[in-house]
Amino acid sequence: MIDVALLIGRLLFVALLYLFLFAIMKTGIGLVRGQRAKEKSWTIAVESGPKELRGVQIAVHGPVIVGRNPGADIVIGAAFVSGRHARFSLMGQNLFVEDLGSTNGTLVNDSPIVQPVALRDKDVVTIGDVTIKVRYA
């Protein structure tokens, strides 16, 4: 009789343990989903320039290269844009833009840059005749 009671006790303990682990997993998944929904991210959007580029919007999750080179993330087919003209990159929660040694330079809010510059929400980056607006939302 004691053996049956111990067996039932063990099975009940295992069932409660599985229910507890299931509840923890469900709570953890809910927290992760909630954090992703509230997380802000950087996007860059081409506002003016060639008509095929206008309206292009890219979420920045890693480096974004802008230039004339076909391997760039945003390709600007103009002679006054260098092959690898500028790079947008994340450092923590901050977005930076840097000129990659281009001939004609990169402007942030109409000011030329010579080193990486931290961007703020609604800053405007100009590369040649293309303007790119930065958003953090």
C-alpha cells in the first residue's frame, strides 16, 4: 500500500513540476514578445534624389553602406558619389554616419563631416543630390 502511495506521490510531483516549468516558459516568452514590441529602432529613408530611390526605407540593424558601387545597400548612380561613399552603423542604441573618404563629402544637417557623427531623430544626411532622413521610433 505504501508503494502505491509513493508512486502516486512521485507522479503528482512530476506533474506539478511540468506545470511549473510550463508556466515559467509561457511567462518568459510573453516578456520577450512584450520587449520587442516596445523596442525602438533606427530607420533611414530617402527623401529626395533620383525617382527610383525616393521612398526607399531601410531599418538599420547593422552597417548600411551608401555609394555608387553595385554592392552598396543604397546605390546612387551619380558620378559625384564615390563607390563606398558613407556608412551608417549602430553602436549600442546610437546611430552614427561616417564618410568613407569620399571625394565630395557627406553632409549632416547641411554641415560637412570629417569623422563619425552621432545622429538624432529627424537628422538629414546629404550625399550628392540625395537626402536621407533618419528616424528613431
